[in-house]
Amino acid sequence: MTDYKESRWAKSIISLQHEDGSWGFFHSLCVPTKSDPITTEQALKRLEILGFTIDDEPIQKAVSYIHSCLAGENQIPDRREKLHDWGIFNSMMFSAWIRRFTKEDKLADQTARLWAEIIRNSFAGGTYEHDRYVKAYTQVFKKAPRGGRFVDFVQFYVVSLLSNYLEEAVEEAMFDYILGHDTGIYYIYEKCLLRTPEVFKSKQASRYIGAIELLSEYNNPKCKAKLGFVIEWLNSNREPDGSWDLGPAAKDGVYFPLSDSWRSAETRKKDCTYRISKLLRSLGGV
């Protein structure tokens, strides 16, 4: 297995980490500055893709910082957004990132429990009912959902937060709803996941794979089985030598590159093959 933790990309990100464990602004949509060219969220996503886990010191420092923010002991420097409830958004965002690296945080688990209660009620009849969602959300948070991140729960944080947290039947119903969602998973991919991208060698295909990678974290075998069409799509796009190549357009500074340079097409194919092979193993397709 290729080790990308020693890449120049990883070293560059780690060199920018602040003493408190952050990278300055937190939310990925914040505008970077010369002194802080990457947000904490962007840094964590990139390091996770490069293979870092809670066993690595930079992640331990970051998770400790995020926990302090979730506990109210620290505050992120981001500008307070007015389009939705900032406090609820922060707790959801912090908890999702903590739980991506460790399930041993009681505060993050408490957030997951609250969202699990909302989702259980939303799918109580076997399919999603928006009125039930609004009612459950209002009961849990003592206010009605406001802003796109909450009026529609299909976004990175909730999908990540509830991975392997729900009862099997509820999880399957939610999984079906996410797959058929017209606008994909907010923050990850903006189109229905049931339709694979028309062009494989593209940035769009890489982002689509990112959404499937997120869903592949759900270990329910029935959920995995629903992604069989993705396995077929990936296998149909193999190169003649059995590798995969998403093309130079897939280089976005987030998912790719993994290796130090893409000057060589062979290096690019190696990165693409590593990523897709890993996904196929998770889906049971290899």
C-alpha cells in the first residue's frame, strides 16, 4: 500500500498548523489569507485523504482543539453566518469532524444522538416525511430549521455524523433517500448520485467518487449492496492495463494529487488506481 503521509503535501499542511491545533479559520467556505492559506476543515480533509488518523499527532492536536470548541472552551475565528442557526451548525460541524477520527468523544456522541432522533422520526413511516423532520428538529433544538443546511439534512456533516449510528431499517431508508436526492450531498457533490458522471476523466467524477466514499462508510451490507451500480461504473472505466485514470482535470488540491507530482501520467494513474481500488475494497467489489 502506498504511504502518502510522507508526501510534500502532508508536510506543507502540517507546517501550517497553529500551536492550538487549528489552521486559523475553521469552515471550508471561509476565504483564506496569506498567513492562513488553508482552513482547519480543509486541512483535516486533505490529511485524512492522505492517510492520517487519530494515531497521528497533528490529528490529535486538531481533535483536541475541536473538542474545546464544542465544549465552549474555545471559539473559532470565523465570521458568524446569519443564514442559519450558528450554534447548531457549529456543534454539528465540530462533532462530525471529531467522529471522523474518533468515536470516543462523549460531546460529539451527544450531538450524533440528537440528529439520530431527528432522522428516526423523519423516517418513522419507512420513507422520508419533511413535516415529520421539521417537527422532530423543532422538538430537539427548540426552534424550527432555518437555512439550507438544516431545511435539507442531506449534507456532509449529518451524513458523516450518523455513519453506522442508526438502526438498520432507518439507515436503509435514509440511504435510499440520499441516493435519490436530486441535489446530491451538499458540500460534496451537487447532482443525484443514482446518475454516474458522463465523463470519467473529470473533476466531477472525482467529486462523485468522494460522495460514494462517504456513503461507503456505512457498513450495513444492505446499504453497500445498493452501490453495486457504482462498482459496475468503475470497472467499466478501467484502462486497458487494469488501472484507472481520472485525467489531469481531477487535480483539485483536495482529493488529488496524492503523490508529490502529476508531471508523469503514470504517477497520476497510480494515485487514481490507489483511490479507486481502496473504494472498491470498501464496497466489496474487489
